[in-house]
Amino acid sequence: MKQDTLEGRAKTKNGVKRLCFSGFCILLEVLFVIVMLTKLNRYAEFVNLLTRILAGGLVLGLYASNKTSSMKMPWIILILIFPIMGVGLYLMIGLNGGTRKMRIRYKEIDDTILPLLPENQETLGRLNEKNPKAGNIAYYIKKNANYPVYQNTDVTYYSEAVKGLEAQLEELSKAESFIFMEYHAIEDAQAWYMIQKVLEERVQAGVEVRIFYDDMGSIGFINTDFIKKLENVGIQCRVFNPFMPGLNVFLNNRDHRKITVIDGKIGFTGGYNLANEYFNFTHPYGQWKDTGIRLEGDAVRSLTITFLEMWNAVNDKDKNDTDFEKYLLPYEYHAEQSGFIQPYADSPMDDEQVGEEVYISMINKAEKYCWFMTPYLIITDEMMHAMCLAAKRGVDVRIITPGIPDKKLIYSVTRSFYHGLVKDGVRIFEWTPGFCHAKMSVADDCMATCGTINLDYRSLYHHFENGCFMADCSAVTLIREDLEATMKECCEVTEKYSSGNSAYLRLGQLFMRLFAGLL
């Protein structure tokens, strides 16, 4: 097994340099545009009038849009207070041309590939009869995200990311036809060396291997020669939204999904990326808490479709698949479990916030309890209202957040939401051993989610995400038990943020809260 080397550290350093250089170039370009607009407004009355009219039109348009107030108010305030800068930034970021191109690409792929998912109306009917509140949520996911609910699928839950890694390595070594892996972050280090060794062996055995990663998520972990290194050993590799100088780059949309599919029969997803810290090989923020699930059976078809969507839509210059069916062959499998499993994906390319709506629906449907674990807590007014209302009507609403942050500024914003929640009865727990990166929810012992979707604006509105809704299966009980065990290692801060100094927002937190949707 390879260890950390000078070469590996150099690659990471080069990745950080690329990030800093590209960010600096983009900043210079933004400043140049703002300065030019400012000078034109100062010396040309016509331009000044045009800017004010455009600012007014943008404000009215934003006010009338269907976006949540938490997303549109920062733009409105910025444009009203600083018209030139606000208009310039909105035109460059809020209306980025890359978005329109991406929307077209994704629509073309989705129109072709999503119809390959089964309807499974009979399965949905059985869930509605057995568990109506879970059935309502499953119906929402099917209608608005096109992903059906399945049975004939076994679920294995991993309370630690390293357990998921060990299971993945075992299943990867058995691959016969193809391996698909899509991750937000890949680190060219110990954990990845273990995976790559298996992948190279499978390539030699004739297995098709595809790797897909997000450039921003991996930029501090790998260098640009990572793709060449994989392709030299027969592994196909694509990168999502490369981060580079230029105002045409769409920074907000990142691929935050975590998916492994093996032969269309076995799938893995959850909160962990393929980097050392997720498996506690390194400890930059104390202990790392992450979770995942293994699926085997019919529901893996949805994970396969989700991967193929991203692989084929990422770049119109790539050679894409023309035959999807060869990756969607029937699998004669007889599951031991009888629960209901619904993998789903969320995309910023439409106007439906599936991840947020699933969470809010679980809160609204809960009668006894609804618990969450999330690394970040930066939520909309709608979600805060749902949590507080549930607590007011007697539902036990709890949220587990990290005790040690990975991003101190974001952690400050997370804590700024505590008082608004705890004053209405929501309980907050901070996991003292370190950083909890898992993204899970469970309600009333009958439904749960596990996936990549944080309780923050980035996950709920800007990123490509995926999750798995589960009902009436053993994984629901295991998730509840894991959250209970995790809470025993936490410090409950409910009382601390219900009164005293911690209950009051500081000026910096107010400012960060205002623009949290743009961070």
C-alpha cells in the first residue's frame, strides 16, 4: 500500500495553487467589469440611467420570481444598496450563460434516459397501503424527480465510512462487466490507492471502468495529470465543471454526488468521498463521522441511470453513449428484505428542490420524532418554519452538527440558526469527538434518508445531489440506533442557545446569514 509521498504532497500543493490562481484571475476580471461600469456610470448619464432602470427591473423580477425569499433577498438588497456592483455580479453569476447551455444538455439526456426507469406503480400502491405518509413522499419523488420506489432490494447500512470502503473494495474485486464511480472529491492518496489497485486488476480482466469527479471538490487533493494517470491504465475518466480563469465558469453548480455501481447489480452511496480523512486515515478535524449504504437488487437501476446522466451531459464535446440498455440489463435477484427503497437525484437544472422538499415532507409527516445529522445547517425560512412548527405540535425534532468545524466561517453561520430553532423546541447536539459529515434523517421508526444532501443552501439549491429514501426496512432502525448512539457522544447545546450570550446574533453572523445563499 502506498503511503503519503513528496510527489503526492506536491500534487496537492499544485492543485491548491491552481485554485488560488484561477480564483485570483476571476476576481480581477470581476473587479475590472465593476470598475468599467462605475466609470461609465460616472461619466455617461445615459449609462447611469440605463443601469438604474436595469437594477429596478432586476429587483422587480427577483421579487416576483418563485425563488425562496432566502435566495432572492440577498440579491435584491445588494442591487438596491450597490446598483452597479449588484447588477454586474447578477449578470455575471446569477444569469451565467453556462447555466443555459447546461440546462439544454441535461434536458436532452434526461429526455432519453429517464424514460428507461420503471414506473413501479404497483410498488407505490403497496407502500401507500402499508405506510401512507411514506407513500406520499415516494409519490412526490416519482412525480417530480422521475425516480420510482422499489422493493426486491436489500440494504446494508454502514455507520462508519471505512466499513463502506471495505465493502466496496470486496465488491469491486468481483466486477464482471462494468464499474461506475462518481464522487465529489477524490484524493490521490492511501484510500484511493487501495481502490485503484482493484480497478486496474478489473480492467485487465476486461471490465469497463469509468471514474467521474468534481474538479472543485478534488482540486486540493489531486493534480490535472490524474486523468492521464487513470487513462494510461485503461480507466476512463471525466471531470465535472473544470475550475479555470474566466467569467464563463459557473461556480455555483458542483457535482456533490457519491455513487458506485457494479455491473448494475450492486450500488453504494452515502456521505463519504474517496479521501483519507473520510475513513479516519488522517485526522484534520478530530474524528470523522460518515455513513453510507449498499444496495443490491432492483433499486440499483436508479443509481446507474443517475451516473449515466452526469457522464453523458457533462460536456457536449465528449463522445457519449448511444446504447444505455447494455448497462441496464435485468438482474435475477431475490431479496431477503421486503422494505421500500427509492434512490433519487436532485439537480439545479430544474426549478424543483427535491432534496429540500423530501426533508420538509418528512418533518411535516412526522408524528413522534424527526432527527437529522448534517455537517452544515444553513436553511431557508421554509425549512426552519417546518422544523419549528413540528416541535410546537409535540414532535421530537433533533439536529446533530459537528463539534469541530472544517470551515470556521460556515460553522459560525450554522450556529447562528440555533436560537431560532431551539426557542420553539428543536434540540441541537454537537458531536464533540470531531466533524460529522453524514447526511441522514429518520422519522417515526418508519422512514429515513441517507445520501449526499446537507442542510445548507449549496446542497439544497446549487449542487447536483443524490439520496435514498427508505421505508419499512431494517436500515431505518439501524439509522435511528446510530443517531441515538451518536447523541450520547454529543454535547447538547439547546439550553445554551435558548438564552444567554450565545442566543444573540453578532454583526458578522447577521452579514453572513444575509448572504449565506450566495456563499
